Amino acid sequence: MNHFNKILFFVFLNCFFAQEQLAQSLALEFQQSRVFEAEIFHGVDDFGAFYFSSDGVLYKQTAQEKNSFQDFHLGEISHVDLLNPLRISVFYKNANTVVLLDNRLNEINRIDFSSLKDPISAEYASTSRKNQLWVIDALSRSLLNFDIKDLKIISKSLPLSTPYISFTSDYNTFIYSKLHALQTYSTYATFIKAIPAMPIGQIQLNQGRVLYQSDQDLVLINIKTADEIKLKVPDILVQDFHLNGENLYLYDGKEIHFFKILD
């Protein structure tokens, strides 16, 4: 290869890798910011309602009204699942209890895992399909599909690999993060595969993609293809985030910043 051809070759390589880098990042289009003071921002549902908690009280805020739910006997709120806005699941780890709420945060039902015939020590719980919950049992280190009507375990995984970093789920898929990987499970608590990733905290599954924070980057990863795309996030100190389709909400402790993800 002569000197001129070598130059052309390296120019081609540089162009190729530059295009690859561009293809692996997505821009965000700023929509608006709003002052929002809360201890924890839990997210936005499909109808545009905002959920947050302060001092052990869960709030739902819409343009028309503000609803709340509280039960101080249960302690701190560990997780709020907004997958079904008509039946919101609220997990209290210290009380080993899940409370199910309607769309006005009225209590529908509650499950005390300690009072079951076969007690469960829940590390995490979230909404699954039909009348089921995903539950991580701390004693067996297994993922459970738990029926909230019959109060029984439908299916159970083999022990999970620990330590855990974070959990996320939708109706049919459960994912937990550990060092260097996302571990994915199917509807029947069956292990699917491990996806290489470097999450350091919160993860969220939405429409077949997981959003996670890695150092100062927010990354979207496709759980089928394992393709990663970095989001071009502005200079915001992200405390909590929420993804709903192409809508991205970033909370910095004082304001919620709303962006559209551009393809």
C-alpha cells in the first residue's frame, strides 16, 4: 500500500468511527422546566400526572388536583410502580408490605408478606402482569411471580447472583443490575440472558429499552440487541430520572426538566 493509499485508508477509518459515534448518541430537545421540591421524584404516568414523595407521604399532582396517600406505620416508601396508573403498587421494604392504590391514591388492597402462610422477606416488589407482582425474596435470593388474589407464588427463579444494584420491570420482563451486567428474566421468572452494561445506580425499563446512569452519562440500551446509545444530557446534576416513551424527565432536587428524545 503506497503512502497516498494509506492516507485515504486512515481518512476512511476516521470518518467511519466518527459516524459510529454519532450513530451511538441521541440529542434531547428541551421542552420545559418546573420548580418541584420533593425528597423523591417517582415519575410521570401515561396521563401526564406527576408522582413524588416527601416525609413518607406519596403525592400525585395533575393540572386539576393533588392527591396523597400516607401510612406512617409502614415507614419509608421504597418503590412506586406507575406501570398501571389505575392500580399503583407502593412497596415498603421495612414493613415488608405492598399497598395497591387506585388512580386517586385510595387504597385498594395491601399485602403483608410477613403474615402469609409461607412468609416472604421482600427485598423489592413491583407490578407484573394480570393480578401478579414481581417480588425478590431476600431469604432464597429468588425472583417470584406472586398472585395477589390467591396470595401464592406462581413461579420462582433459581437464586439470583448478588450483589444487586437496582431493579426494574414491566408486565413481562424483570431486570436487575449488578456490576458490569443487566440480568434479564421472562414472565415465568426464567433467566433469559445477561447484557453487558455499567450502571452505577437507578435503572428503568420502558418499551424494550433500559435507561441507566453510568458515571455522568445517561445510556439507553436495547434489551433485545444490547445496542447502547448515549443521551446528550445538558449540564444537570441528575438526582432522579424517568422515561416514558420518548419523554425524558430529569430531576435535580429543585426542578424537573422535561426533554424529548430525538431519533
